[in-house]
Amino acid sequence: MADEDIHKTSANTSIRSFPEKEQEPIKVALDRSSPSVSSIFRVVVITLLLLFVAGYVTSIIASLSYLFFLLVLSIFFAYLISPLVKLIRRPFKAKNLEKLMPRSVAILIAYVTVFAVLGFGISNLAPLVIEQGKEFGASLPNYAAGIRQSFNDLNRRFDRLRIPEDVQAKINEQAVTLGERITAGFGNFLLALVTYLPWLVLVPILAFFFLKDVNLIRLAILRVFPAGPWRFRAEAVMQDVNTTLAAYTRAQLISCFLIGMICTIGFYVIGLKYALLLGILAGVFEFVPMLGPAAIGLIVTTTAAFSDNPWKALYVFIFLVVLRVIHDYVTYPRIVRGGLHLHPVLIILSVLAGEQVAGIPGVFLAIPLVAIFTVLYKHVIEHKGGKGLVAGLLEPTTKVNEEIQT
């Protein structure tokens, strides 16, 4: 018993000699990647402000759409003439004789050369085009009679199928409305083009000053930014914008000539009437992204459908679809040569949005503006070190740590 008491006493003494350690407080810290409430509020406020500013800017652009359209056409024409101006001055630059060929004189020589070639081509093609245009205008009543005959045949087929009269009337009404809309839309488009004829004088004049004073314009824009990284970044942005617009302008011009020539030859091979007229229209409409090829396809297919051989409409449809696929996915990317990086869906949405905002000028302005915005976005991302536009806004400004003692 004495021994047991001794062991218990020693055990109790050992337990008392080593007191239990107190538990340390547990620290709980929020993850830095989760944005704070203030950051989210700041993003929402900035988003609302951007939407307000965007709506205001959109209204201004819509009201000045024709002026912007004139400037864009002048810039496009300047991009087309610029390679020829450089070619004229190149021998003088190689021999350090640039003073003998000032830039303004080279621009005038380029203008004379371009307009002389255009005048020669128009003088040879105009008589044939005018003749086919007169024949096409005289054939419009025959096309209208053919359309009415088609509607009559459609009604007879409805009668055979015993379709209710109200359904027949609705279908005929929708078909007639669709035809009237197509005809009115095409007529309005031609009338709108006629209103732009005075610009044939204004565009070359503005393009002349853009080409002549391009270096002064560039220096004036660069002086807005402070010397250092900002000015270097602005110069890089201007260089990329210049490359993008030059690639787009070159691609559109070459596409117009290429599509016009191929369509003219193809229409002659198929045996269409007015092949030259329709081929030239195909080349002109090619300059209008997406909507132009769709409109010319509808016009040519309809013309072929009411010709002496309706099967030509099928041949024309297959020809235009194959041409569109080859051009959009084979030839056009090679023409652009990586200067323009836009997804086809973005192009379609841009053209539709441009038409809704500013009509015909918006169709022309949409893709160049979206291309410029993509260049600006790329440089903003590079300037921010690869982070997104709102990445800095979502980062918490202060570290939030809460300690809970248990």
C-alpha cells in the first residue's frame, strides 16, 4: 500500500510539474483573389459610366456618320495611292535626290496615272455597260410578269393541295411584301449611291492632304503624349493601326477586282444576259462586307431564275457559293496577310450593328472601327502586363484579416 501511494504521489507530482499548453488563436484570412465589396462596387460604377459615355458617343457618331464616312473614304483612297507615291519617289530616294521629286509632285503624278487608267477603262467598258443596263431596264416588266405567273402557279398548287384560302392569302401576301421590300431596298441603295456622287471630288482632295501632310499629322498626335513610355506606346499603336487599315484597304480593293473579273467570266460561261453589268456590280458590291455579296447573289439568282432557262439559277447559285467559300477561306486570308485579325462572327455582327446605327455609312465604317478597337485593346493588355481591363479594379486595396479565438 505504501508503494502504491508513493507511485500515485509521484504521478501527480509529474502531472503538476508539466502544465498543459494553452491553445493558440486561429488566424483566418480571406483569399486575395476574391474581390472586396468596394472593388465590385467600383467596377459596377465604372461600367455604368462607360455605358453612359458609349451611348452619348454613339449618338454623336450617328449624327456625324456622313462626315466620318467621307473621312474614311478619303483615308482609304490615300492608302490606295500611297504605294504608287512611294514607287515614284523610290529612285530619287536611292540617289539622295528627294528634292527633285517632292511628295506633293509625286502625289499629283500618281493621281494623273490612276485617273488616266480609270478613264481608259471606263471609256471602253461604259458603252457595253450602258447598253446592257438599258436592256436590263427594258426587261424588268417581263420579270414582273414572270413573278406574277409564278404566283399564279403557286395558287394553283395550293388549290391542288387543298390548302385553306386564308393560309394561301397569307403566304401570297408575305411573298409580295418580301418582293416589294427587296425592290425598294435595292432602289433606295442606288438612290443613296447617287447622293454620294459629289464626293468623287471631295475624296481625292482630302486624300491629297492626308498623303502630303501624313508626317505632320503623325507628329501632332505624338506630341499629345508625354515623352517616354507613353509616347513610345502611342507610336506603336499608330503603327499597328496603319498596318491594319492598309491591309484591310488593300484586301478590299484586290477583292473587288478579283470578284468582278471572276464573276464576269463565270456569268458569260453560264450564259447569263447582262453578264458584264452583273459582274461589275458584283465587284462594286464586294466592297460592302457581307451584305454586298448577299445582295448581288440575290439579284443575279433572281435574274437567272426568270431567264429563258430557269436551271441557270441553280448553276449561278452553286457558282457563287463555291466562289464565296474559296474567296473567304483561301484567297482573302492570303491577301490580308495577317494584317487583320477578326473572326467571321465578329465581322457579321459589326456590319449589322453599323447598319442599325448609321445606315449605309455604318456598314462601311463598322469593320475598320472594330479593327482599330482590337488593336487598341491589344496594346492596353500589353501595357497592363497581360492583365485584363478590369483586373486592377478587382484586386483588393487592403488586406482583410480576421482573427477568431476559440
